[in-house]
Amino acid sequence: MTKVLDDTRALFAHLLLSGKNVFLYPDGHSISENSIRQFHKKLESFLLQYGVFKVDIEKDRVTSQGENISAGPFEEGTPMFTLFRDGIKWLEFSTGITEEEVRELLNIMKRYKLLSSEPDGDFVTALWEKRFSHIQYEAADIFFGDQTADISQFNQEGDYTDARKDDSSSVAEEDVIDPALLVLTEREREELQAMVLLEETADDSSHLFVLLDSLLLYDDEESFRIVLDVMAEEFKNFLAGRNFQACLIILEGVRHIMDNGRLGASWAGRLMEAFLIRISDGEHLKPLEDIWLSMQVRQVGILARILQRLHPQAAPHVALLLLTSTSPQFQVIVEDTLVSYVNRNADCLYPLIASAGEKMATRLIPILPKVDADAAMKYLMQLVRHSSVAVRRLAVKTIAQGRKFPAAEIFKLIDDPDEEVRRLILRQLSLERDRTAEELLLRYLQNNRFKAARSGHVLECFKALGRCGSPNSVPYLRKILFRRKWTSSFLRSPFRRGAALALAALKIPESDQVIEEARRSMHPGLRRIVREACGDGPVRRRGGQ
């Protein structure tokens, strides 16, 4: 019994959703058609197992086999409201029902959802005229005053029987209606106009709460997926139509359901995560750029909330707004949103960073110090290899303002074609004693030959070695300084002068000892190099190796 009722509740929820979609969208719309198709498929499966699907419609509740399957006041304009308002007491679907019968039933409900929409007919008459083969119902004819509610029934054979008694079937023909009763008073006219205006300006996002609630009703994956498909389509349309409040309802509703742990099945959380990823893609966010260009200040707050609640995979699309921001306030909103994305998913900017042009890269770099340090370093290290000199310089400077370079990685750029980039890298390597940096510089100086034009670079490398080195560098530096070659060209060599500079910068007993030894040298050129390295005179940057 429990399983029958559970299946009945689930199928009834499908019926409500299908009706809602048919009511919301124009005839033939893909969303309503897909919803009808899915309901018919579920209905066929139910009928195959149980033979009949029947619901009894009472005031403020729907029952099946005497048990509640839905309770609460019927919302005006919904399928159940239409059925109850027009006196349908029960509705039954039997085996063999076609998709077309389901479509026609829901379309009739749609046509008569407002009482005044068809002055020349009524819902029950339209239902009777269809003579559905696999849909049965019972309707009550409602009369007011001291009249009673009698039963009209259309049975499976298509016969219409009238059970009303002759003495209470209608108003007496001789009764005359006073024409004055048909004239609206001024107050009634105003109330009617207000009702019409309310209907015309009704919030077209009100049904979103029904869709969100339905996510908690369904316990099968396919139905759940249908609701999410509908909401994804709604989000795209609302964003294009600049109905930001509706977009926010969808995002905050989904986030609330996910965060409050009200989803029992594991697949439900997975589908909702996929839904957030889906509406954060380029197709759904395509209107953003045009919206951003004409954004009003009063709208910025709600759009900022929408951007923050998207999935981090929206980052490449939201980042494009950096290139079109028209005010510092808008720029800050985009930057804060991107920081939020990276802190939630450290890899979300990778596709954008990998292909960023100079303009985009220079806009992104100032944002990176605000994100997680490891993620920032990963992206900055990617950008120091950018083809643009301006980007490489800015990336290196940004790293220099924060934490120390990872020496092994940054050293790969020691031969960057831009002099300023090389100088910035060596300056960063010089910040503290670092065994890795020392070994890399020693190996670099020992194993490479440098052209005369790069003497300045050689001297900078030796200076960096002196600031990051240790006693391990002293033997190599002593060997360079005291090499038995006293030609004038070698005395001017950046290597000998660089070795003296490095020894002076080390400022350790081992290096001081070598410097004192050089001061006592018999060769005046060597003594001069040491004096200049120790600050007793300018170092001349001439000659080659």
C-alpha cells in the first residue's frame, strides 16, 4: 500500500509540473512538449503496474484511495485550481492513454484557467466534448442560493447522464433579471480595473518557487533532471530579459537546497552541481557583456549577487567584463567576483590565463595577489612566460611585491630577452641566503660563455650570488679572482670584477679572508678591482670575458 501511494504522489507531482509548464509557455514550446512527453512516459509505466491512476479532488487537498497525496490551498491559475473550481470531483487515467490525450487535457485546463477567458463555454463542457477514451471524471453542477450541487458524469462509454431533479434543475423561466443589477458601480469598476492590472503585471517569476519546491518532491532522477532543464532555460531567458530578481531566485533557491542537506540521493547533489555549471557557461551568460555596458548603478548590487552565486567555471566569461567596465565601482565588483571564484576553485582561471592577450593579462595580474597564495603564484609563474614584455614585467613585479620566487622555476627565465625582466629576477633571487639559488647561479656562471654585450648581466649574476650565497661559493670566486692571467683584457673582465663584487657581498669570514689576500697582492690591477668592489671606487663596466 505504501509503495502505491508513494508512486501515486510522485506521478501526481509530475502531472502538476507538466500542467504548470503548459500553462507557462506558448503551445508547442519545447519545454512544455518535453514535460508532456515525460509525464506520459511515467504515466504509462504506472498504469502498466497498477492499471489505473485516479485522484480525488477535495477542498484544499487531493487524495487517492482515501490517503492524502497533496494538501494545502490550491493556487489560482494552476491545474488543480482549475479542476476544483469547475467542480471536478475525481479524475482517472486508464491503460492505453495516448500522449495526445494528455496534451489535449492540459491544453483545455490552460484555456479555462481564468474563469472569464471563454464566455461562451466552460471547462466541463469542453472536457465532455472531447470524449476522451482513457480519461474519466465526475463533475458537480454548482448552483447558488438554495440550490444543491448535483452530479453530472461522463462514463467510459462516452454517455452523458443528467441526474438533476426536475424541480431544482434551473431558475424559473418567468424570473426576470433586473437590468440595474448588470450595471457596475464606480467602486466595482475601479476594483475590476485593479484586478485586470494585477493580472497583466503579475510577477512572471512566481512559478519559480513551485519549481524549486518540486525538487524536494521528486525521488527519481529523470523527473529531477526535467525540473533543472526547465530552470536552466528560465535562467537564460530571465538574464536576457534583465529580470535579475528571477535569476537570483533560481540561484539562491538552488544554493539553499544544496547547503541545507535536504537532498537525500547522491545523484541529486550531482545534478544540481551540473546545473550550476551549465548556467555558468558561455551560452547562458552571453547577454552579460551587453548588460554590463548599459548597467544602471541601482542594478549593480543585485547583479553582483548573481555573479557571486554562479559556479567558478563562470570565471572566463565574467572576466571579459574587465575589458568593458565603465567605472571603478563596476571594476571592483568583477575583481571581487573573480577572487571568490579562485578561492572556491583554484583552477578556474587556467583556461583564461593560458590564452589571455596582453590587455586581459594586464587586467588580471593586479587581482592575483588577493587570492590564495599558492594559486596566485601558479598563475603568475604562468604569466612570466607570456609573449608580451609588458605582461612579463608586471608579473615579475607582482611576485616581487609578495612572497619570494620559487628559485628553481624562476631561474628558467634568467636569459629572458628583456633586460628589466632579467634584473627583476636576479633582484628577487638576492633577497636572502638560498642554497638552491646559489647552486643555480654557480652552475650558470661556470657552464656558460657570455658575449661582451652581456657584461652587465654577468655582473648582476655575481652580485646576486654574493647576496644569496654561502661559504660554498668562496672556492669558485677565489679561483676566478686569482686566476694566473694578468692581461689587461682579463683585468677588465666582468668575471674577475664580478667575483670581487660577490666576495664583498657575502660578508662572511671566508670571503673577507680572500679579499684581504687580494688587497696584499703584488698586482696593482687586482688591488684596484678589490678596492672598487669594496666601495673604495667605481666599478668600470667595460670589456668582455
